[in-house]
Amino acid sequence: MISEEKYLIFDSSSIINFSMNSSLDTLRKLKKMFGGKFLITLPVKYEIIDHPKKIRRFGLGALQIKKLLDEGVIELAENQINKTLLNEQTREIMQKANTTLIAKNEPINIIQEGEASCIAAMILIKGEKLMVVDERTTRMLCESPENLRKLMQKKLHTGIRINKQNLNLFKNITIIRSCELIYLAYKNKLIDLTNGNVLESLLYAFKLKGCSISEKEIEEMKRL
């Protein structure tokens, strides 16, 4: 375990969204304002740096994200948490998450190693902590598993039940999205753009690149 501090633990989806919206420098500014640590796990590093840097289409983005790691803007959770312990917790998370929803007596796989490792880090780290993830399934598993069951039931056109014994691992995971971070950046004047519908444009840009946010939520954020 590590000492009490403030942490944001990033899943791949959120950092990729910042990258695809040419907003990685905003993460640098947010890190300075936050005063804590931005962490990723090794599985997340593989997803956003190691694997995509071998693909021409994604290589530049991977190198730009790697620069954040080299600069210490983002750091590896494994440098602060026992790697073996984190791996064990990750495997448990994957096993429990992927046997939580049952359709026709068969479990449904709903999360991958990257998301599972972030949840594991959230469990193991002591201090103020939030998990940053844009992908809807992981968020719903932690925040509203019953709504996730209904969503998957509608998507798969079959009855689905929840193995409620698995839910205790996920109930204390607090999640925010990249759109909330870009909103904070805007409100704290970390965005260079000033003319036009800047906030609306930012929120829709992040929505269209994969952040799970509704138009109603965007309208509410514009009024705050």
C-alpha cells in the first residue's frame, strides 16, 4: 500500500480521448492544478503506447502519450504498488466482472485487462482517488449494475440475470469521465480558446470521440 495522497487512475479510453482531441497539453495543465498523481497501469500502457506505436495509423499519438509518461505527467501505478499484488487483484476483478452477468447460463465478458487493472489499483491505493474512464460498460458495472443488466438484455435480446455476490468489489469505485476533466479545465481557464461556443464544442468533441455522455448532461454542464 502507498501513502495518503490524491490520485487519478486513468483507463485507456480517457487518455485516448484527450489524444484524439489534440488535448494532451491540457492534461499537463490539469496535473499542475490537481496537485496529485496521474496513474496508469502496465496493461493500460500497453493499450495506449506499446501496441499502437507499432501501427502507422496510431504511432504518432502513442509517441505523444509516451512523452507524458517520460515527463512524469502520468506515472505507472506499478512503481508504487506491489506488482504481484496488483496482478492478483486484477485477475480477481476480471473473474468477478466477467461472471457477473449471466445469459442462458453462460457468463458475459464485459471488461478487459486494462479496465480491470484500473479497478484493482483503485482498491489497493490509499488516499483520495478517482478512476477516469469513458467506456460505459465499466462505469455502469460500478455505478448501476442493474441498468447495465437491462442494457445488455436489450442489446442481446435475451434474459440476463446478475450474480449479486460479485458486486461488492465494484460498489466503492468512484468514476469520472474525460468530459468532466475537460469541463474543469475550461472552468479553470486552462483552455486557450476564448471565442465561440468553446465549452459546448469541447464537450461534443469528447462525446464524439468516445466519452459516454448524453446531450442532456451536456446541456446541464453548460448551465453550471
